[in-house]
Amino acid sequence: MTREFSAGNYRFIPSVFQYSAGAAADDGYEIERVRFDRLVPLAEGFAQAAKFIQEAGRPLTAFCACELRSPAAFSEEGFRAFNLHYVKTLSEWGIFDGTTNPVARSNVCPEIDPPSEPSFYAFSFTRPTGSKTPSFVIAGGAGRRCASRQRPRWRTGWPPSASAGRTRPACRPIPCTTSTTRLSTSWFVAARCARA
């Protein structure tokens, strides 16, 4: 089941307080993904994302996904403390209401060249479009959350790219038919977006 977040022009799959399991743009909107030139510490990343979104003529509530990088896996206590700090900004932006968070998120702990502190790699927001092609994002670990609301525990070995800039509308297919079905899309659309 999805819920509407009309202030951001998208719907989302509810999950846990710190992130949703995915988001899909409303009709007449698309999701644009913006990747930073380098990893940017969390506070600075939020400030740069806010500036970019506002300069695009969009409200901060259009922020619908973020891709983070962290130095290492958090302890349960550390993860909760990090998330309380993270959702504070979303609350200030009128996105997080204290219990429900529509923003999809991934948080990768690179084994090669990890950041010294939690940092932004990329973010996504909605913007108007004339295209009829649906666009969506799936949170990292959404496949696991399809069956369980537990926090995923894994690490990856690939480092972030040095290139940056605007990219195609965000389509983040993962092996979880349940999430794409809830977002009213299909693997056909996901595969087509991945090749775009």
C-alpha cells in the first residue's frame, strides 16, 4: 500500500520512521537524481540539496530520496542517534511529521575509501514533466523490508564514482516485485529506465 505525499508531488511506501521503502512521482512529475562531485558531509549536503531544489523552482518538500555513504556500520544505538539527527532536517523542511517519513534512502558503507563521517552521495526530487513515463526510487534494502521491517545489515565493496552531475530521472530497480507493484510500476518499466 502506498500513501500520498501531495506536498512533494509523490507517493511512497511507508516503512520505518527514518525512511520509506520507495517513492514514485505523481502524474505530471518525474524524479530527478542529482549526484555530488564528491562525498559531502550530511549538513553540507542538505544545504546544497536545498539550494539546488529551490533554484529549480521546487519546494523543499519535493525532496524524495537520498543516497548516503557512511564510514562503517552503525551500532543499534548509533543508528538511532544518526537517524534522529537526519530526520530533524526533514522535519524542518516539512517532510517528516514526527512519525512518517516519505523519503526513500540508501546508506552504503564502502570498504574502499570510506568517508570519515556520514555523507551525501546523491539525492532525488520531483519536478514537473510532460513525459508519461513513470519514475520512482526504491530504498536500499527495500527488498528485505518487503518481508521484514528490520534494518538490513550488509556492506559493499565498490567505491563511489568521481563523476557527478544531473542524470536521467531516477529508476532504482532491485529484486523486490512487491515494492515495484506497490509503486504501480513493473519490471518492464524498471528495466527500461535502467537502460535509459
